[in-house]
Amino acid sequence: MSDPLDTVRNMIEGTLILESLTVGSTLAGIPLVVREISRAEPMPPREPRIWAAIEFEADDSFAEALAGKLAAILEPAGGWYANYSSATETFVVYSGKIFRYPRGAAQGRAQAAAYGREHGVPENELDWTE
């Protein structure tokens, strides 16, 4: 019998900016492990002036459900998105729109970035990691 601690878990890792959530919304039902919480001023300045970011991880079995929940609660105005990656896939989620592509796939990244540009994301903020 194997030791459960020896089991390798596949994780997703990402960042969520709290100001990107629609006021009054809740993200529940996805067990996230918070790795870091920070506050910063975006460059160049945007509204809101200060952002609070949560770096998180979760079991990759929740990747699709998390995308659906975020697509439903991200603020539709202002070019907000959330992103996270597993070992093999990248997710970029906008209000009502989910991009899911193999990690490192230039075409998938280009499509997600083009959508962001069309919806007000400044070029310097289309900088998600994969």
C-alpha cells in the first residue's frame, strides 16, 4: 500500500486581482491555497489606483470549474482578466469568456491577448505567465 504523502498532486497556479471581481460577487466552492497577498499601484496608473492581488494554487481537477466561476464574476468593464496555469495548460479568463490552451502555445496566447486588447486591457498588462 502506498503512502498518500508520496502521491504527486497536479496543481494550477495563478493570480487574481481582487478589484477585478464584480462588487457583491463571491468565489466559493473551489479550495484555493493562498501563497501570497500583495497590494500595488499599477503602472501606468489605472483605476482603481491600488490593486490587491492573491497568488494562489489549487488542485488541477478544479481548473475548469474555476474558469467558469471566474467568467461569471469578473467585472465586464475595464479589461479585467484572471489567469492560471497547470503543468500542461494555460487559462486566461475574462468576463463571459474563457481561453484554454496548451501551455506555451503561441496561437492560444495570441487569441487571448487579442480578445483582451479588444476589451480594454492595456498592452503592458497582457503579460501573464505560463
